[in-house]
Amino acid sequence: MDLPGSQREPLAQARALGVPRPDERLEVTLLLRRRSDVVPFPNVSEVGRAPPGLRTYLRREEFAARYGAHPKDREYVRAFAVASGLDVVAESPATRTVHLAGTVASLERAFGVRLQRWTYPGGSYRGRTGPIRLPVELTGVVVGVFGLDNRPQCRTHFRRRRVPRAIDVSYTPPTVARAYDYPIGTDGTGQTIGVLELGGGYSRADLTTYFGALGIPVPAVASVSVDGAGNAPTGNPDGPDGEVELDLEVAGSVAPGSGLVVYFAPNTDQGFLDGLSAAVHDTTHRPSVVSVSWGGPESSWTAQARDAINSVCEDAATMGVTVTVASGDGGASDGAAAGALEVDFPASSPYALGCGGTRLILTGTSISQETTWNDLAQGEGATGGGVSQMFPLPTYQDRAGVPPSPSGSAGRGVPDVAGDADPTTGYSVRVDGQNTVIGGTSAVAPLWAALVARLNQALGAPVGFANPLLYGAAAEATFHEITTGNNDGYSAGPGWNPCTGLGSPDGARLLAALRGSAPGTP
């Protein structure tokens, strides 16, 4: 039977080169359904309405026991592997994954696919077309199969400053945090920030130089290898190294008391799923917030991949883990062909905190002007934002005034929040031995992750699934509304908007609101 949502088509302008060697060995990830025979899966939206101190979250071990893969389901998969001539490489009840390995020929037979090698203007990949097929006994048990197709899935969302402007300024991340009034007396102590990376790497020398110049102790960074990926700097600051070092330098300098863990995974849908799952379910480092600055247009993902990654974000919500995600740098079209309006995923997951971008002008450490980031005319991008065509309107956005999606449906509005992202008012960072200035919504995800870490510290409890709290009247009144500008599809305006969400934060007032004692509205 066909696996729902597994349909694949070749990339645009791709040309078939031939077939892989039949004896080439591959590893695939099977995602299994959640266990539900212990207790029903909780209504996360209901959990999200309670203040942080009154929420009850599951420990990771409790989650695995209640909602991980059922032992019987894993038995079915093991039996399928034996019958198909495949090896069981690893099993994780918590992440609901089973990794199988075998030759191209055995995997093609097992999943009813035909693999080909393809070339396209950006490179080459091994891919498939059509759906994946499963035997009847696995129907409903296996909800996703990943790794047969290894096309690049995501792109980074950072922009190095390129074109000189009349106003070109740059800020250190702590300067931006002070402008946003991050709570005094907090530094993220006791928290761990996880960062998902799909390529590139960092050098200890860069971190030592950068943090030394800021007068901040160099953070201890732990690296976790997922699916064979690891810390592998390319030496090119325009490549994924720019993403990795930007994320670490922003998060590490704004929340210097927090631990930092980087989860390196391949840039495929399999790598993204396995990497995010590793971070959310990590029982060793236990991050309380995970920052993601990679993504792609919703339509570029298979339905099975969107559903799988969305379910991991939902897992995070039940365990008190906040997932901050960049909303993209391609404006309202997210770089889609012919300028069609589209939002970036996984920022569009209802369980992720989508992070949009602004242009921030400071006088000293005070905000003198903040507008929507849009430099598309200059080739430097714009904040992503709009309305999902894949995910329905979540209840926490019922009164946000989200417009209809391009297809006319009531969809999830993106982003939720914003922060400085314009390269012309960007962040002073160090990448591959060079001091440079970087913007993009990639910077906003770790900036918000650091704020969440500091809020967690101050509250003595995890913010966790933040979205229902932020759309409450008390918290919403603490934001700096961005009412000027557009992203070539939508315009900013009072309240929530599809360019900058609720706006940029006032950290101290937000903390007060989360404690239930917010001052009056501005």
C-alpha cells in the first residue's frame, strides 16, 4: 500500500544521470506511530494556556514510556527487516525511529521504489519519484520513511552584508539584547540551548577570539553527531560555517550562562528529522530550548516530512522544550517560483516559535526606529512571513487577525515574533577567521532562544510551548509593535502581522507578564 504523503518529484531542472550501484549500502529512518495505549496524547494547546510555573511537563523518560514507539510495532518492523534482507542498525523508542540498512537493490524491493541519480543546477543527489509502498502489516504502524532520497532539503537563513547603504551600522548581540531589555540579573544559568545545524562547523579559535573581544568567557560547546555528520568547517564564511558560528556567537554571548550543544546532521529530510529528534529527546544534555535557523518553502517538503517534523515539535511542547525557528529570508514568497506567496517550514509548525526580522536603529542602547526588514530590491532578502497552506489556524491565533491563506483557507500565521535581522543593521560576528557583519532571520532564532533561556532561569520553570502565552493579552502588550514596512506580499501594522508577528521583545516586561504581574500597556 502507498505510504500517505510520501510522493516525490524531481527537483526543478533536474536531469536523470542513471541508477546507483545495486550493491551500494544505504541507511533509512522509519518513523513509527506514537504509542497511545498507556494514556491519550495530551492536548498541548490546553497545557499551553497555563502560566509557566503552573504547567506540568513530562520528563523525557516519561514521554518515552507513555508515547514512544510501542514494543509490538518495533517487532513488526524487525520482522519486516528480516524478511526484506535488511539490518536493524538502531532503535529509539523515544524518537519512535528504527534505522534500517541494506543495499540499494534490497531497499528498492522492500519499499517499492526505483532510485536514480540526478543532476541539477545546484549539484546532484540520489532520488526517487512517486510514493513509497509498505506491506499491509506496516500500514498505520510506519508513518514515514526517510533516507531513500538524499536531495538537499533546507537552506540557511543568514545574509552577510553586501551593498553599502546610507546607514550601515552593526551591533554586538549583547547590545541588541540590551536594546530589547533582556531581564537584568539573568544570563541563562542552569539552561542548555540546543542548536540544529545541517552542515559546516565552527573553530575553537574563532570562538576564543570572538568572546575574548567581548570580555565574555568562551562557552563550552558540545557537539553531537547525527547520521554521521559532525563539526566540519568548510573555510567559506558564505557557506554553512556562517550559520553555525552566527548561531553560537549570538546564543552564547546573550545567554553566556547557558550550555551550548550543537546537533550536526546531514542536509536532507532524514537528517533534519533525526537531528531535531536527537535534540528534543536528548537525555544527556537536556536542552530547554532548541534553535533552528534552517528551512525551506512548505511545498518543498513531502507531507510525511512536514508531519514528522511537526510531531517532533509537538513532542517538545509536552516536555517543556521551546523550539525557535527562523521564518526565512525570501520575503512573502520565500523564494518560490513566480513570486507565489508561501511560508517557510518548520517556522510554520504550530508548535514552533516562528522568528521574523526587523531593521533596528539604536541611539546608544535605546531603540530609535524599528521597521520591517525588506532589502529584496537590493538583493539582500526580506523577512519571511505569511499564512500557511498546510497547517490550520491554531487556537492561540484565533483573535490575532490572521488573513486567509493564498488558497483561501484559515491557516497558521507566520511569524510569531521578530528581532533585528537586516544586514545593514546586523550583528558583528567572526566566521572562518574573519570579522564580518551578518543579518537574516537566522540571527533571530538564537536571539530568541537566548531570551527564553534567561526567562526560564528567572521563572525557575521552563516557558516551554510559548505561543499560547505570547498571544495572551498580558504578554502581547509587552512587545514593540512593528507598524512600518512590508515583505513584498504583506504589510506591517498594529498587533500581529504577517511580516513581524507580534513584534520585537521587551524582555523585562515579558518576564513580568509571564509572572502574572505585567505593567500597564505602553
